Amino acid sequence: MNYTLYLTQVSDGRETVFSYTLHNFEGEKTAGTFLALGKRRNDMSYCGHIALQRALRSVAKNEGVISLKVIVDHPLLQPIVFETMGIDEPIHPTLCQTTNRMLKRFASHELASADFSGDDATWQEVSTLDNALDSLEQNKTVKGRWQIFRDLFFNSQKIIR
């Protein structure tokens, strides 16, 4: 089955949120967000590879033979796609190697980039960006802060450190 994985990131001064959605011809299959906290939140190579790997694990849970097209937002083009394709020297070689291994799980994979906030963005790209922006805004509320604190201890796969 052919799937398309969309990955984007948004950031304010304190936190960075990565969002992904998985679509096929039927529509959205799964979606999720990851929050990057701490000193590495501005390291797009490190956090980007971790976010992509977690999204790929989510995709791999689907049954059947999967052909995957990964579309990342422009801010993630340099730190993820170029390193994964071998165009740029990886900043974190072991993370890049793990990402490449995870991509080999699928029958075929293709890497692409798009501007999720541009005028020609598809509804899937805009939806992924909206999920990230909603999560970033929610994290500013008291309820969102409480959820981050809870996720630190009980749901650590949503936090990138």
C-alpha cells in the first residue's frame, strides 16, 4: 500500500514541536506530535532525526507491504533529507545511520520536501502544520504545562530530550 508521511516543525523561543501525519488514498491514518525540550531543542539535526524515527516506527505498525513517500517541511530539508541522502556530511552519524536503517524496513521509500506554509501547500501539509501550531499553543496553557510535566514521567516517547 502506498502511504505518504508528512513531517514538520514549529518553534517559539522556549520549545520546538514536531508534527507528523500519515495518509493514504483513504485519508489520514495516524498523526502525532513530539515536543523537544532542553538544550537540544534548537539542534534540528538531532531532534529532526529522532522525530522522523519515531514517526517511522508509527508507520511500520501498519500491516502489509508499505511503499512510503516522506515529505518534510523546508526547515527540515537540510538537517534531515540531505544528511539521509548522503548529500551533506551528517552532524550525528549514528542517528543518520539509524534513520537510513529504518527507511529500509519499507518496500520502497522516497524523500521529498515542500513548503508547508506556502500558497501551493496541499491540505495534508497544512493539516500537519496546523497540528504542530495547535500543540505549540496548547503547551502555553496551564493544562498544557501539566500535560508536559506528566508526559516527562509517563509518556516519554512524546518528548525529545
